[in-house]
Amino acid sequence: MEPTGPEEQRDPFKSEIVLYFIKITRTLFLGFFWMMINVFLGLFLGFAVPEESTPGRMIFFYAFAVITLGAYLYMVWKWWRKKINV
């Protein structure tokens, strides 16, 4: 069945904007989530504070932070290199 009225037709420009907004939201949410995990481990649990931590815990924390940052950047790069298909 063909769309008959303007309210039934889909505007590709608006759907493209929505998909772009979803990309932005997903990127920001995952970035803030990554930061919250690292702040919790580093500051709240004291893994990153030299006075409260041991060298092994600090090495674990900073290695974890760098590896997960690389994974986050790789995921964001994969999300943003894809074209939006409307």
C-alpha cells in the first residue's frame, strides 16, 4: 500500500538527524561510563593514589585504564566510520 498523505511519508532528512543523534548519544554515554568506572577504581578505591596504593595495584589500574581507553576509541572509530543508511 502506497503512502497517501504527507503525514504517512517518511522524511529521510529527519531520520538521518535522529540516527546521527543516536551516534552522538551512544558515544557520550559510553565515554562517561568509562570515566565513571576509572574514577571509581582510581579515586574511590584508591588504586591511582600513591599514598593509598601499592605499586602492583597502580600498575594494574593504569594498564586497565589504557587498555580500556584503546578499546573505547576503537569502538567509537568503528561506529563513526559507518555511513548512515536511511
